[in-house]
Amino acid sequence: MTSDEAYPAERESGEGRTGRRGARRAFLAAALRNPGQFGAVAPSSPSLAAVIASVVPTAGAPVVVELGPGTGAMTTAIEARLAPDARHVAIELDPRMVGFLRQAHPGLEVVEGDAVKLHALLAECGIEQADAVVSGLPWALFDEATQVSILAQVASVIGSDGVFATFAYRHGMALAAARRFRRTLHATFAEVVLTPTVWRNMPPAFVYVCRRPRTL
Ligand SMILES: C[S@@+](CC[C@H](N)C(=O)[O-])C[C@H]1O[C@@H](n2cnc3c(N)ncnc32)[C@H](O)[C@@H]1O
């Protein structure tokens, strides 16, 4: 049996280089190497991933864009919902995470690049509009101009019918950076809904679900 053939069973059992344990190890190594780009030491839990992925349409042929997929915790939950004709594009800055994702998720279109160039990166894939944009980006590590720029591009990509979802840690809600991000979300989208806290995540987190960009 080749290593490729062995891969799905390994992933299912959580073992192997691209299984859940391998993903946790790869994530921690990357986060320690580059803490200023990760903002977390462990991937999102399946519970948080399921909540954030719940915005992804289950029928038809939607275009779904994932920002900052890391080792693919949310990718797995998104893939589980997608019909065969859907398009799932992931934009990731860290080259090692890109390599990990390409091996672990062969059906995923992985683009190595900076989410701040969202329009240009999607244009290279022939994409102008997406039905859903799902983010695992560490917003608190970005300056305000970067947050505003990425969110403005997300808003134009989802248009009037799409949805944007991103998570935040509950313990950080009162921090100035989190309050500023929330203000920017409200300035960008007419509809910003917070989900209940997902306690089965380390640390506990919630999801912002945003629709109806104000610029349209
Ligand atoms: C907190 S991790 C989240 C990973 C995964 N979505 C999860 O929930 O487990 C943040 C990820 O965003 C990536 N990232 C950070 N800045 C980025 C940027 N400007 N463009 C694209 N990816 C970025 C990091 O390399 C990392 O993989």
C-alpha cells in the first residue's frame, strides 16, 4: 500500500502525519515558529469548526473561500457539507501549512498568499464572487488598516447574497483590539450576529456571522 492509499484511514483514526494528532503537532510547531502570524497554539476544535462551517450552503455548487485555514480544522467541517460541484478555495500565508493542507485535503484549492490581497488572489483563480467566506485569521494581530482592507474585500466578494463568518475568543472580548474589530465589522456589514459561546474549544470562542455589506 502506498502512503497515499494509507492516508484516509490515518486521517479517520486521527493518527498519521495529517491526522488530528499530526495536525496539532504541525500547528503547534508553526505557531511557535511564527507566533505573530498565528495567534493560537492549537487548531480550532471540531465543535467550533462545525459552528463556523454551518454558514456554508449544503446544496448546489457554491463557491466557498476560507482564509487562514492553518492545518484545516475548519476545512474538514466545510468539506463535510459541500456537494461535489462546489468550489472550496483556501488562502494561507504559511508555506508549511500550505504543504500540509495540500497533502491532507487533496480536493481543496490551496492558494499560498496574504489575505490582504484577497481580490487579486481570487482573480487568479477566476473567482469574483463567493457564496461564503469563512475566516480563521488572527484579526487581533492585524493593524486597523489591514483589518479594514481585508473586510472591505470580503464584503465585495460576498456581495448582497453571501455570508461571512469568523471566530473570536470569548476571554478577549473586552480588549481594545477586539472592540475595535467589532466596530469595524459593524461598519462593514449591516448584519452582524454573534453565536452562543462554543465552550468545547480551547479557549472558548464564538462566531460572528455577517451579511449585507453596507457598501452595496
Ligand atoms: C489561528 S490560526 C487558525 C487556523 C485554523 N483556521 C483553525 O481554526 O484552526 C491562523 C491561520 O491564519 C494564517 N494567516 C495569518 N495571517 C494570514 C494572512 N494575512 N493571510 C492568510 N493567512 C494568514 C496563519 O498562518 C494560520 O494558519
